[in-house]
Amino acid sequence: MKTIGLLGGMSWQSTAIYYDQINRMVEASLGGLHSARIVLVSVDFAEIVAAQRAGRWDLAGQRLAEG
């Protein structure tokens, strides 16, 4: 099984939904105790918003790229 990368943090709630749905699809496809191989990085969205409001789009992009 391949590993998927998931960048979360725009809200922890949406990240949880993606995580749940991906694992449900793997379970439905493979059955049993299978789950997805996921590398999850979550960012602090408050930092992204603060950078955007300050007009620091470069910093917002940097924070997202860093994960």
C-alpha cells in the first residue's frame, strides 16, 4: 500500500473528516483491520490568518510549505 500525505489544520474538524473518510474507503476496499498509511501534518491556521491579514502572503505560503 502506498503512503498518502495529508496537510491539515485549516480546521482540525475538516482534517478529522478527511482522515475518517480515507480510512473508511480503505476499510471498504480491503476489509478487515486495514487502514490507510497516512503521514499527517497539521498547521496552526491562526498563524496563516494572521500572516494574511498583515499582507504577508509570503509568510502564509511559507508556513503552509513547512507544514
